[in-house]
Amino acid sequence: MKSCDTLLRGTIITMDSERHAYLDGFVAIDKGLIVGVGSADDCDYDAKEMVGGDGHIVIPGLVNVHAHLVQGCIRGMAEGTTFEERLFGFYYPMTGACDEERSYISSMPPILDLVRRGVTTTADDHFTHVHKRSIDGVLRAVHDSGIRCRMARLILSDPENAPDGFRESLDEGLGETERVKTEWEDDFTTVTASTIGITYCTPDEFKEIWQWTVTHERQFDIHAPSVLDSRYLAERRGWDGGSFEWMDHEGLLGPNVIAAHAQTLRPSEAELIASRGASIALVPDMEQVLGLVDFDARKFLDNDVKCGIGLDGPVVAYGHDLWTALRGFLTAQRLGDQHRKEMSNKNEQWTGYETLFGSAELALELATIGGAKALQMDDRIGSLEVGKEADVVLIDRRGETHLSPPAALMPNLILGNGPSHDAISRVLVRGRTVVENGEHVSIDRRDAVRQSDALHETLLDEVDARKFVRMRSPFTWV
Ligand SMILES: [Zn+2]
């Protein structure tokens, strides 16, 4: 028998290239790395610690490919407000008022949401730099949670799209990115430069930021198309094509680009994205909340575009639960497919021989190896394979009424919104336990809620945003 630090037993969903799923299997971990995976019968490992067993499921740690974690203190406030009201009424003012300490407090609840549900890697896009060390607060909170982070520091300079105090010169923005990179990068954290979308700085600045990412071999992370893109491109750049077409025309659409949302594209843009090797951060849960009727990820998946699933900012992404987004991915796609069919005037009769697009397995694939590929981290994480770093989630399904019977494990797990909190017995990042029986091992979530609630109250008064609280609620709050 060989020895290792930790041995996990149960049904092993590997996400390796052949998608092996061992009904009775094992994962052996030593010094943070996976050293063995396979059927229980072939297990020749002895371990200091053995966990799992009958009734347990082992999956790779989940990957969230899109977030704005600093928005924790304004979570859910978008409901009942217009775009203008939320953006300039409380979104910019309240997050802009967050210094390092406040950003730490604000981002902790969504981070705990992520990690307690099995997310071991998150991307983040941070663009509120009124206090330059606000981003450090988010990074410190992620660091304390023990999960991985691909942080993008977004530079805003356009006076029409970014309020006073939020704009930076390119030199200042890139200089700060270098500082954050130097202070924070390690085995778990990477830092890159980007901007929100193509309307947030001049084309020359956009190119320079992109060039910085190429030079530093980092990702260029943008929202595309973002709301104002088509008007802005037409009015200010005399361009009547799409955002991706513009980027490609300028030579800025390449394999290091990851675009968030990427919905309502022009006809051939998905193929263009595929041919340039760019990645997509799908955000299906938020698209559904905002009522997007024609969500379409299939145009990417059919063209082998690297896609992951993300949650976006808490202001609109209610509850940072990636499992909800996995169900959302399937339901959004199926509703979108139906919508397109009805709009196509084909009048196809239902025959009873149709199957719906996708599967629970595909959804979980996007949240693990798919997300790892989209963030260019699949050489280290995203699957349970020998040599990879041990980012692992152990689920105890023995008391999970919604996960019975086990024959339909995957549909029940994904369409049933994932395991209960307390059924997540372990979350490991590089072999280190960060969550045990649904609770973070070192961060008190009641403290996190108390501090976030208090910060929210302080900020409402400080930036005069109380009028947006429960805006247009039909209840009589007394
Ligand atoms: Zn976003």
C-alpha cells in the first residue's frame, strides 16, 4: 500500500477527458496534489485521513467565472429600480465609498456563499477604485476564505460612462494594476488589467490595456456587448457592426479574451469568437432574472468555444449560488430555444420525438473543467486527475431526500439546485479543508452578516441612498 495525506471515497465524478464517473471510487491526495483516482477495487492507498464512503459524491471544486464581489453590501437592491437609478443612485456611490476595510466586509458574504456551496475558484472584476485599496480588501477576503481568485482590475476613463472619482488615467490604472499584482499574486491569486466594456475608455487606451494583458500573459476580461455598445459604436466610432466585430477589426479579439454575457450577438459573431479562440463567461442566472428571452449558449458550445458559468455582481445576482446558475443554464437555454422556434415562423408541429438541449452533466462540466478552461487554469484545476491540484468537493447524500434515487443523481443534483449546505461535508482547495459540514473552517458567517448589515446602513446615509430601499415594493413596511 502507498501512503497519502487524504483519501476520499464515494461516487467520483472526475471530469477527465473521457468523463469517467466511478460509482464506487476513490481520490488520493498528497501534498495538495491528486496522486490517484479510480475504482475502489483498484485503490492501493492508505491515508492519514479517510473521508466519504457509501452515499458520498466527490466532484471537482466549482469555478465561478464572473463576479463583482465588492457589491455584497448592495446585494439585491437592483430589484424595483431602473438602470439609471441603480447605477448612479447607489451602485457607484455605495461601492465607491468602500475603502479597503469596507470592501473586505462587503465582499465576505458573497465569498462565503461561493465557498460554502463548493466554489474553489472565482474570477472577479473590480472597477470601483475611488479608494485605490478597495481591491485589496476584496483580495484579502478571498485570501482569508482560502479559495483561488483571478482578479481583473478594470480601468475606466470615459467621462460619459464613468462618474467623477471612478475615472483614472491609463498610467495610473496600469501602475496600480502592477502594484496589486506585485502585492497579491501567489499560487492562488492572479491579477490582470481590463476595462468594463468597449465604451469605458478610448480605443487607444483599450488597445493599450489589451496589450498589457498580452505582454504579461494574462486574460483580458470584458463585458461584451454591454448595454451602450451599439449606440456608442455608431455615434462615436462610425461603426455599425457588433462589439466583437469591432474588437476583431482592431486586432483585439484573441485567445486571451474572456467576454462576460455575450448575448444578443450579430449573426456571425459566435463563429468569429470561436475562430479567434476567445472564451465566454455565461451568466444565465442573471440573464433570467433580467428577463432575457433568447439566451443562447449553444452557438458557442456547438462551435467549441471555451465556456464557463458565472454569477455576476450581487446587486442583481441574488444569492451567490452557482448551483442555481447551473439549473439556470439549462432552463434559460431551453426557453431560448423555444422562443427562437416560435419566432422563426416555421410552425413545426410537436411530434413527441424531441429531446431538450443539454444535460445536467453538461451543466456541471461548464462549472468545473469548462470554467477552468475559460480561465486558462485547466492545466492545474477543473478535474480530478492525477497531477492536478486537489480542489475537491465531498457531498454526503445520505440525508438528501432530493438526491434519492441515486440512479438519476446528475439531473437531481443539477435541476434540484445542488446539495444542501450541510450536505457539503468538505471543500478542499489544494488539499486544504476550507469548508467542513457546510461551515467555513475559520470565518464566522454570523459575524460576516452582522458587519455587512451595519456597513449597508452606514453607506445608505453616507451617500443618501435610503430612498432606493424597498423601492416600488407593494408591501406596507412599517
Ligand atoms: Zn458583470
